[in-house]
Amino acid sequence: MDVIVEASGLVKQYGSGSGAVRALDGLDLVAPAGKVLALLGPNGAGKTTLVRAIATLTRPSSGTLTVAGHDVLRAPEQVRRVIGLAGQYAAVEPALTGLENLRMVARLFGHRRREATLASERVLEQMGLADAGKRLVKTYSGGMRRRLDLGASLVGSPQLLLLDEPTTGLDPRSRSELWVAIEELVATGTDVLLTTQYLEEADRLADLIAIIDHGRLVASGTPDELKTQAGRDVVDVQLADGGDLDRAAAMLGPETVVDRNTQRLTVPVAGGADEMLARAGALSTAGITMTDVALRRPTLDDVFLALTGHPAERDAPEESDSGTGTGSSSGTDQRREMAGDAA
Amino acid sequence: MTTTTPNAVTPKAQPRPGAPSGSASAFTTLSAVAIRTGLKIARSPQILGIAIVQSVLFLLMFRYVLGGAIGVPGLSYVDFLVPGFVVSGLLFTAGGGSVAVAEESASGLYDRLRSLPVPSVAVLAGRAVTDAALMLVVALVTLGVGFAVGFRTGAAPGHWLLAIGLLVVYALALSGIFVWLGLVSGSAQAAQGLSILAVPFSFLSSAFVPVETMPGVLQAFAAWQPLTFMVNTWRGLLLGDPVTATFGHSLTFYLVGSLVWSAALILLAAPLVLHAYRKD
Ligand SMILES: Nc1ncnc2c1ncn2[C@@H]1O[C@H](COP(=O)(O)OP(=O)(O)OP(=O)(O)O)[C@@H](O)[C@H]1O
Ligand SMILES: [Mg+2]
């Protein structure tokens, strides 16, 4: 098995003394070539830090990190020949056209003048921006900018694409368009390492998922392996009356997850359909009315919850603010924060 | 992760289809970045427009509002002012470059550039060269307005040529420092604030008043700081003997001094800029 990225005991510490933050805290990770690897983790898990370390933007404090066999500290030039980076925020110039943006990056990737134009046009086509290529980027929508940024990362046909939250801040339609674009790239043999907070995205795009939290690898495997690892099936119970939630939760036991908005209870069960029927029967006997009861295989959501102790971001970005609260606001606001942090 | 990978590619074996054949040279990098920055400036006429309006307004204020109250021995104030204003104006235009650098830094552009296999020095030099070009354009327009408001010179073509050549050198030397300010400022607003430093820096020089009129410590600073060397060189070249006679030193002294200062500024800025650019 060829390995494209290998991290071992990787540590990145910011600051020192009592104010020190370990963004990466002994991370071990192996990303095989020829696969799409999704790094999944909540805000502050260390996803961006890992991507930046792979892209040679951040120097690890200790541990080793190699990309296509090249050590990021000893041979950063070699690493840069292998990668294409689309960072967490679209780094495109609004005052230039899409084509001009791409052409500069293509030149810097090492394309000759003519090749650069051809490669840029090909990428615009690939990203569905052929018609917009001659327009100034300031007239683009957020989704178009994001696609252009992705295009810029691949205009040099790098072996490994690094995509940091490629779809954050996009509406569902732009998101699925970007997914299609990424899938097409993968089909051409590009290795992809992407980060995401969305389980759905990881499930859809990734061959392999690595869940990281607090700068460490918590679990890894194929989406199916991870779901199996979470083990037991889950029962969803939908109540007719929200007033019954607490009573029902108490009856179902301490592992129950309560969603007050949807009046839904979720509990892992070991005994399959029999246990589901028994549980539902008990609730019914206690006079609790259910509108729906279902037994299902665990989703990555359940896996995530089981492994990290907190829920992942679920749906579209605009709904996620109420979730974990930090940093998942609009891209612009977050960029401001980042700019401040960099000072 | 134990899955086998039937379609795995050997990392270094075959070149990927569509991959570039070589890598970008330092010159290619510099010019690609400079062209990009130049296009951006050309597309936003307000960048150049505001810089010129600002420069011309200040020139008119000095010429007509303050000028009457400032006496310069052996010389009309407009002749004294215009060379000083053109050279010190480089600093004011350069502040706009700092702001742009801070914006680009926050936008993630430099993350992308740093992830590419190109020499960092060339990226930054590309930026500095474009900033210097903008500084020159504004300086030359200001010089033109200077003529319109009464500046006169009998300088020989050779002196003119030298003066313009030196202006290019000064602009390049100063732009590095301002790129650095943009990188370390952290935000466009902060960069804007930092670039206000150009004001005390130009007032504490021979640009607007003769340094002899300043009190002790300030005079010592003003007499030896780079801008004074640059300004006095320009005055000496364009105005000739009547001016050089009023200098404490010869024209050659200022000319050599201004070149030494330019070299020193570049040598100082280069490592600072590289360090700030490569920061985590
Ligand atoms: N330059 C920095 N200085 C100090 N601390 C930092 C810096 N960059 C990141 N951190 C900290 O390191 C931790 C990991 O940050 P990172 O950006 O890698 O998280 P993430 O998984 O990408 O989160 P998100 O989903 O919000 O993008 C956070 O606690 C963050 O505050
Ligand atoms: Mg991140």
C-alpha cells in the first residue's frame, strides 16, 4: 500500500507555559494513496492545523509528518511539488477575472505561459465556470468563488489535494455541485484529503474517515467500519407530546439522547427488533403516545457522539450556529477573527 | 485502515497527466505576482486616484497655506518644497501597499502562495516592485503638479536622469519596509494606522523645512535619517549650486549617503519580510 500522508506522534503547540494550546497532541495518521480521506472533527479539533502542517505552512513542534515520502520539515520544497491547497477561506482576488486568478497560480505551479492558459481554461470547464471565466470574481456568488478556489488548488494537477472545509458556508445546492466536482477529480486519480464538520459530506465523499478531537485521532476506518465499530443498532422514538420527554427518557435509560426540538429520543439497543418492541411496549403501557418507532443502523452521527461525547454539526451551515456555537458563523466573520489572531 | 488500494499510484514514479513539466523560476514568480498586483491596481482606479488626489492636495496646502510662513534662505519655498514633497510622498503612497498586503494576508492568498513550489523572496519582491511602481507614478504626477504651481529647475538632462533613477531606488528601498508593516499589522485597519507613521517621519526630515530650524535632538535625528539624504540628493540634483551651498555637506555626501541608506533599508527589510511571511 502506498502512503501519501503519514503522521506519527505529531504535536503542534501554540504558545508556551500555562497559556499553551496543543492544536495537535500526538496525532498518528496514515492516509493511503488513491483514496479520499476525510478528517472529521468538531471546531478546534485540529483539522486546519493538520492541513496547514501538511501544506508546510505550519511547522510541527514534534513528531514526524511525511507527504509522499518527503518530510515536511526537511524537504518542504518536495512536499510543495506534490500538493495543492484550498484553505478554509477562498483565497481568490475579487478584482481579477476567474481566468486571471487561475493563470497566476498555474504559472506558479510551473506551467509555461501557454500551458497555464490551457490548464486554467480546462479547470474552469471542470468547475462549471467556463462562462464566468472572463468575469471579475467580485461578481461571483459565494459558491462560485469556492469552486474557483478549488480550481486554483488543482490547476497544477497536484498529486494530493488538500481541501479544508470545502463546502462550509455554501447552500445545499452549491454544496452538492462541489461534491460532484470533487468526485470527478477523484475519478481522474487525484488523492484528496479533506476536512469537514459534516458527517453527510464525509459519508458521501470519503473512502476513509479519520475522526479527530483535541488534536488526537479518535477513530478511523471506512464509513461502514466506523458505523459497525459503534456497534449496536439504535432505536428512534418519536413522541406525540413533548411533555412526556423526560419521563420517557428516564424509562429508556441513561444512554438516551433527547432532541427537544423534534421531540425525538434515540437510544442504542443490543437486542434488535425484540428489544425495540419491548421498549416501545413499556412506553405505551406507561401511557406515552408515540407517533413513530424505528430501529436503524447507527449513522456517523451516532458514531461521532459515541466517540467524542458531543454531537457533530449536522445540517446546513446556517443552522449550525446553535450547535457548538464557536466559529461556525459566516466565512467573512471567521476570516476577521483569523486576521486578528494572526497579529 | 487496512484496505488494499488497487488503483494506488506510486508517488514519485510517473509524472501525472496535465502536471507542469518544470517549476517556476524566481523571475517567473516575481513577474506573475507583479502582474497580478498590477492588474488589481489597474482594475481599481480609485487606488491610484486616491493616492494622487491625496498627494496633490497636500502639496497645494504646503505651497499655499503653510508656505507663506516658512522661509528658506536663498531659495523660494516652492522650489525648496517640491523636491522634498515628491520624495517624501513615496512614504505616503507606500502606506496603501501595506494595507493591501494586510488584506491579502488575511484573505489566505499568502497561504496558497506559500504552499506552492516557488521561492518566497520572489513572491515578496513581486509585491514590492509593483508597490514601488505605484509610488513612482504618484511621485511623477505630483512633480508635474509641482511645475504647475511654480516649481522651476534648470537641471541638466543628466541630472534629471540620475534623479529619476534614484527615485526608483528609493521607492524600492522603502516599499520593502511597508510590505513588512502590512504583514505584521494583522489587519487592514491596523496597517492603515501604522502607515500614519509616514507623517512624523517625513516632518522630521528636511522634506518640508530646513533641519537647522529644529531643536537639538530632533535636528540630529532629522539630519541623519534616510529621507533627508534622499530629499537633499534630489534637491541638489535638480536645483544645483544655490542649494548645495546651503547644505551642511556636499551633494556627493548626500548621494552616497542615500544609496547607503537604501541598501541598508533593503538589507533590513528582506529578513524581516521573509520572517513575517513564513510565520505559522
Ligand atoms: N495561530 C494559532 N495560535 C494559537 N492557537 C491556535 C492557532 N491556530 C489554531 N489554534 C488553536 O488550535 C486549536 C485547533 O485549531 P484548528 O484551527 O486546527 O481547529 P479546526 O479543527 O480546524 O476547527 P474549525 O472546525 O473551527 O475550523 C484551537 O484550539 C485553536 O484555537
Ligand atoms: Mg478549521
